[in-house]
Amino acid sequence: MWEGRLGLLFNPGQDICVDEQLVPFRGRCRFRQYIPNKPAKYGIKIWVACDVATSYAWKMQVYTGKQEGARPEVNQGRRVVLELTEELQGYGHTVSCDNFFTSYALAEELLRRKMALVGTIRRNKPNLLQTRQRAILSSVFAFTKTHTAVSYVPKRGRNVLLLSTKHREPSVVGTYSCRRKSSRWPLTLFYNILDVSAYNAFVLWVAVDPSWNERKKYRRRIFLEQLGQMMITPEMERRTHMPRTPSSAALVAEAQQGEDSGEPHGEEPGSSTTPKKRKSCKLCTVRKRCINTCIKCGIYICRAHTAHCCSNGCN
């Protein structure tokens, strides 16, 4: 249901990227994957199709592994790309992917669907050019009416192979470029859903209002902070029991007092001002130095006792 709404809220641009995401997870899960070249190495693998211009996650698919007793899947990368881009056929999109997905058969099928493919090819494919006695930074091209293949040697013993059905000239080489911890896998996927949803919401917001904080450097961070405040403030205002931790209790009390007064918390009795010197909190049983004072009586109070100051009596 959540995954189906991703494509309804956004129309991707001309360029689409298909790749795998490994959500870090080391707990017990039947389809947990081990990928040694990933930073996390262990986790839950998700196939993702993203819009290149905005990085919007347009389509996602959780890989649940091979079924028991079933034969190993052949041409898995081809199947994944075709399934994730099925709704885009006929619109002339360009799909970019790495050597796990790229193949000549995939390029042929995407051409039949009026889509282009750009990606690297694995070196173990048959009938590919060898790198022996090839000069460093040299390139060898092969052309057909619909395909362009490039063999590029960036350093000794290294051969980068590219296949494209979009480019008709060697310019493809100049633009090529190489990307809460829980023991329960459903919770891990839920955290990832929150991350993807928050970023997609940021992309949609900027698309609707491009001038929003356009001069700020960290627009995404500002958006996430405001989004979080708007989501948690109504819940904190309705809360009847205070949290156990002092910092959380102070935040809840501040939100509830702001709701009752309709004014900033710092202007009400029981809130605090900031003097220059540090002194011990008058309401703490242990010595705790602070710089906040009660506006009404002027005694020093820490954040944990800000909500209780003067309302229950400071003395």
C-alpha cells in the first residue's frame, strides 16, 4: 500500500536509476543478505528505482530471497529492471544501472518498450575485448544501429565496460561516474520507510514551492525539523503523563504550556530567563549548575524543573 503510493505522488523525469539498497540489519530474518562490498555488509536488500534529478524513490521492491526448493533465478537483474520500470514503457525514459543489471538482452527489451539503457557490464561476459597491451586512458568503441559499447582503461589491469542504447557517439565516456538499530526486521523496514517517505516529501515540497528557503544551505534539514515539530507537537499537547527522562519531560511541559497560554513559553510565570552566571538549581536534590532563572521569583532552575516552577511553589 505504501509502496504503491510512491508512484502516484510524483512523475519521474527523463532519467531513471535502478539499484539495490541494503538496509543494515543483523537480527534474525530468513531473507537477510550478506553483501561484502557494502558498508553494512548484512541487511535487508531492497530494489529501488529512483528519479535521477531529485533522487525520489519512485518504486521499491523488497528482495525476500530464493524460495525453498526452487532453482536459482536466471537473469534476475533483467527481471528486476523490467518490473520496476513497467509503468514507464512507451515514454522514452533512460534507465541507468550497474553491471549486476546490465545485459544485451535487457537493452533489447527496453528498446522494444521505447526506453534506453546506460550501464556498465561485468568483465566476465563472453566476447569482450581484452585489456592486454592496451594503453592507459585508452578507449575502444563498437557501434551498431541501436547500441554503443565502450571499453575504457582508467589504469593498468582495469577495464571499464559500458553499454548504451542512448548515445551515438563517444561522449558517454566523458559523463561516466562510479554511491536505529533493531533486532526485529519489520521495525528495520519501518524505519527505512520513514526515511524514504521524509525525503520524498521534501522533494515534493520543493517541487511545489521552489523558492522555499532557496538561499539556505541545508534545506532538507530545515524541512525535516519543521516536519517533525508539526507531527509531534499535537501529540505532546494531548499527553496526560509526563515522560520519565528530565529532558523529554521538559519538552512535553513546554508544548503543553504553550498550548494553554497561546503565547511563547518564555513569557509565562514558571518559565526561565538566561542570566550570565551559573548557579545551582534550587529544586534539585543533587547539585546541578544551570543558567536559567524563574521569571516570577528569580531563583535558578534547571530544564527539568522549568514546568513545575511557581505553579507548585518555588519555596
